[in-house]
Amino acid sequence: MLSKIVRIRSGKIPKICLLLLVLVLVAGCAGAPLRPWSGAAMDDEFLVVGSLDGRVIVLKDVATGSPDVLWSEVLESRRAGGNPFECGGGFSVPMRIYATPNIAEGRVYIGGYDGYIYSFDIATGSRREFGTGGHIVGGAAVAGDSVFVGNSEGKLFAFNLLLNEQWQFKTRDKVWSTPAVHDGVVYVTSTDHKLYAIDAASGKEIWNLTTGAGIVSTPVVHDGVIYVGSLDWKFYAVDVATDAEKQAATNRPAGTAAPSRDPKWVFGEGEGWYWTEALVHENRVWVGNLDGNLYVIDLDDPGEYQAYDMGGGVSSSPVVIDGKVVAGTQEGVLYSIDEAGNVDRLWSVARGPDEEATLLAPLLADPAEGLVYVHAWYKDGAGNEYDKLYAVSVETTETIIDYTLSG
């Protein structure tokens, strides 16, 4: 039985999705991206974000509502083995940061569009780096003593925490997503249409799942199942790799192809691309689609689902704060959905008739303070453009932080 709260708006792709249209190489070439989508990360003391003008920025005193810069570092523009958004190779472009930072063991790990993976001491800004030979768009995953990151040359790298290379695995096309690591296995997607399961210790392929188009979204693992959306308008659930499959990969002779994996189930009701990482909450998976809907799929019966019409494409990952799911549209409008399914318009970046905003970055939740952090591009009524970081109270809808990163 199929269940919807709101019907899909005739499958129309919002105009702002044309921005993403030029980003994706399903079967051809595309122009260079206009606006980065680096999300923010935070620990107990600091918040880190990559700015529109190519800086890694560490903010202190965030909890006071008046953050200040502890340090910032400009990532130099360097040639990096070909532009992932164009045909050909070796095209030099202005430095931008698309990757969301990761904080682990007192260090910030972040990939640059210059093809380097960076490790910064979060307190001092001292850095290490490693050139991967291809632009880095997705974030780095840190698990135990290892760091995993993909690049536009289709390579997945494994490093130790000092950024010494441990191994690399080659897909057949670009890796734009952040890897997910679970129980000694790295799950990574590629625009070659596949989800890969890779042994985290050895870099050997365990299995792969093939979808109908490229995959740019980050997989999420929950209770033994991987959830990921594809550009084929479908959302997939896949069982994690078993111990027997891991052992088989270890014993497989070099040059022997890894087996294909079938999905556990496939949700095919979407009418657009899945760009964002899903959220698992209350035995349901919540995932945004560029058709303008936030889909909520029952994990026990995937045929049971709800579709919330968000009024604009959703490419920013939803979060949970105080029992409410918060999701944002590409136009910079936030909505909250409570446990009863009631939808409220929470907040908007642009508030005046001549203002504009673009929200592509993942949202960041601070459940302890009841805040959601939003990294967005904003243009005021006079035409001035800014790179902004906001903190919004889910309870009061107040803007607690309005911080200009660049502009």
C-alpha cells in the first residue's frame, strides 16, 4: 500500500536544479560549478567550515552567539589532474572548497579542489597535506587510525592519521561523495553508477551494486543496512558486507572480478535526482530529492511512504533536533516536521522580495543547544553577494548567529 501526505508537484524540477544539472556527468561533460557546498563541523570548542573564497575557517566562542576566527587558511589554487566538471584534463581553476570538514583527534581533515587532502591541528592551524592527483569534492571519513577520501579521478584513498598513504582503490569514474565506514568496510559511491564495498584494511573490493545512473550521494549505514540514492531517481537499501564476503575478498586471486550485489529493496517513487545523504530516524529513512519532495520511507514496509512537498529541490541533508526533523530547500528555506507529521516553515535565508539564497551544503545539528547551522550563499536586495554561516533556534526560530565568511 502506498501512502502520501502531499502529492508530488507534477514531477517538475525547480529552476535552481539547473545549477546542479551542469554539475553532474551522467553521460557527458558539464560546466564548472558556481557555488561550493561545504558543510560545517564542530566539536566541544570549535566550528570549522570551508568558505566560498577557498579558506578553511576555524571559529571559536560559537556558543556565545558571537563567534570569532581562531585561524583561517587559504588553500592555494593548484593544477589537479583535470576538472571533474569538464572534459579534458589539467585545467587550472580558482580554488574552491566543496568538501565538508571532519574533526578527529584534535585535527581537521578536509579535501581541497586542488586535489590535496589536508590535516590541520585545530588549535594551531599547523598542517600536513597529500596530493591525490584529482579534485576532491566529497568529505573525508575518519575511522580508527585511518582516513578515507575519494577524488575526481575515481580513486578512493586510505591514509593513516599522518596522511601517509596505505592503499588506493580505482573506480571507473568520479567519486564526489563522502565514504561511509562500518565494521571494517568502506562504502563509497561513484558516478560510474556503482556503490562499492571495500575492505578498510587491505583496499580489496568485496562487492559492488550497480544502479541505473551515477551516484553522487553519501551512503548511510544503519542497523546492518546501507541506504543511498542515485541519479536514476531511485533510492536503494543494501545489506552490509558479511564476514563470509570479507573473507572471500581476502582469498580472491588478483585480477578476479568482485561479485555484484543485489539490493534489499528499491524505492522508485521519486521523480528527480537523489543528491543528499539520507537520515534514519524513528524506523524511517528521510531523504530529499531534487523533485522538491522530502520522502519518508518505512523501513519495515518500504511500500509505505510519505512525501512532503518542500516547495524546492532538497540537496541538503536533513537533521533531527528536539524530536523534529529539519530539512532545507535549495532556495534556503528550512522546514521542521514534528513526530505527528506537522510541517512548519521554520526559517529562511532570504527574507526580502529582492533577496536570493542558495543552500547546497549539509545542515549541521547541535542538539544540546537546539540549533541548526546553515552554510549558504546570500544576495541582498542591492545585489551584494555573501558567503554566510547561520545558527537557527528550532524552538524559537530566531537567528542566533549571522556570520559573514566572505563577501
